[in-house]
Amino acid sequence: MDALIDTMPFARHLGIELAEADRNEVRARLAWAEHLCTSGGVLHGGVVMALADTAGALCAFLNLPDGALTSTIESKTNFFRGVREGTVEAVARPLHVGRSTIVVQTDLYDAAGKRVAQVTQTQAVLTR
């Protein structure tokens, strides 16, 4: 799992940890930290989106054909609540795995299991 996160230095810098990763589901988590917050001690939305993008990209990567790469080409986020403590868990699952795109939905939950956000992203399948 560490090797997958190590392919993304920004994810490692944020402190994102992988709990589980296969082609059907990726679970990642991030601990709340003051330096990742906006005013009022709320975890920055961009950090939440980075967690979702990391989990979604890994889910897409695990569904790629041999030799292909992926890149996010579209991402849509709905925020439902702020995170002021604890952790955020991302659960990414593929909605569509095609020849040219992979669509992943990532649900994000706080430590109490309440939905924080939902992200749907389209990943390009890049072949050489």
C-alpha cells in the first residue's frame, strides 16, 4: 500500500494513508490537522478534494489495461459538512470502466460515519 501512495508525493505530503486498495474499492484516510484547515478549524475543502482525487485516481489506476496511464479530466464535488476533528475516510468505487475513460465515485465520511462529501470524477485512459 505504501508503494502506491509513494507514487504521489503530494498525497504523501498531506499524510494520506491507504487502508485497502483493489480494482473494486479503494479506502484511504486522512487525519485532521490544524495546518490543513481554513478559519474556524475546518478542514480545507481542497484537502478533502485532494483525498478524493487520490483515492479515485488509485481506483482508476487499478482498473487500467497493462501499460496505460490515467489522468483526472473532470471532477465534481458536493460538500455536506465540515470536519473539525478526527479523520476523513474516502471510499472510491468505479462506476464505469471503459476503453477511453473510467468514472469513479468517492464518498467521504467523518470519524462518526457521517457523509462529508461526494466526488464523481472522470479519468482518462492514456495509452502509448
